[in-house]
Amino acid sequence: MYELNWGSKELKHLAGVAGVSAAGQAGRNAVFKTVGRASKTMARKAAPIAPALAAGSLLKNPWHTAVNRANLTGAALAALLAKTEQEEFILVGHSLGGRVMVTAATAMAGFGASPKIRDIHLMGAAIRGKRNWRPLSEAVNGTVNNYHSAKDPVLKYLYSTAQFGQSAVGRVGFHSQYPNIVDHNVSEIVSNHGEYYDNVELVD
């Protein structure tokens, strides 16, 4: 099983662009087995970010660098998994870690080989939902489980602002036509971007 959390440090910096305090946030970047937390207070105060972003700060902040790096990491992970002799994998990703896992899976689907991914679990995934998800559907033998919360303030305010109004699947779900891409609404038990691991039990 590969598990990835990623993105909280960049979200903290993005809030800092508007002078938002994130003293209660803990987080760091990593490729595997990292834990990032984003404070609810930071997201609540995200509204003042807009003027700073409009002034051009958005294009210079590390968030978009992190997004690009996540895409590259996903491609690298796909190549690594494809070369590994293990028969199948379960991928778990939180925040931008979810983006890495989705990118890896769709890249592996393009290899043309039999799927080596059994299941994927996405929690608060920082990736937009409106796209063709057929490659993702075909990349797994089992199910893509997406745990999303409409109350996630980081995805609602910071992600949406940084991504020019886009909605993340970690907040609104995939609403996919493919039966093996399943949304799990966890809004009743997750009201903070860092609560998924504590409050969500992954389905089998």
C-alpha cells in the first residue's frame, strides 16, 4: 500500500500571501508517509486572499509549483509501479497526495498493460472533477473510493481561489458515470481538511 499526503505547506504559504496567520497548522512536503494539516481558521480567513492573488501573487506562489510537482510525481510513481514485480497495489492519497495517485493511475492506464492497482482511496483530494475519468476507471481492478466533504474549508476557500474557481473532487465528489468510481460523502464527520484520517474508515 502506498499512502501520500501533500500540499499543506503550499496552502499555508498561500494564506500567508494575504497576511493570514496559520500558526496552528503543521505540515511538510514529502513523497511517501507524510502527514499535513491545514487549519480551519486559515481557511475561514481566506477571503482577503483575492486582492493579493489578483495582483499576481498567485502565479508566483508555491501552490502551483506543488501542483506541477504532484503531476510529475504521479508520472514517476506510475513508472515505478509498472516496473515492480508485485502483482497489485492499493493507493491512498490525501490532499495533493490524492492528485498524485490519480495521475499515477491514469498514466498506468496508458501503458496498455493489465491493471496493477486494486483500489484507490482519495481523501480531500485536491484535483478538479470535471474531466473524462474513463482512464482512471480502467486503471483499477476494484474501486476508486473518493471521500469528500462539503465542509472542508481548505478545499472550499483556498483551493477554489488558487484554482480560479474550480471545485475539488475532495469537496464535491466525482459524480462519475463509471460504477467503480464511488463517492462517499463524509461531510457529517469531516469539517476540517486534516480530519479525514482520524474520522474516516476506509471501505473494503
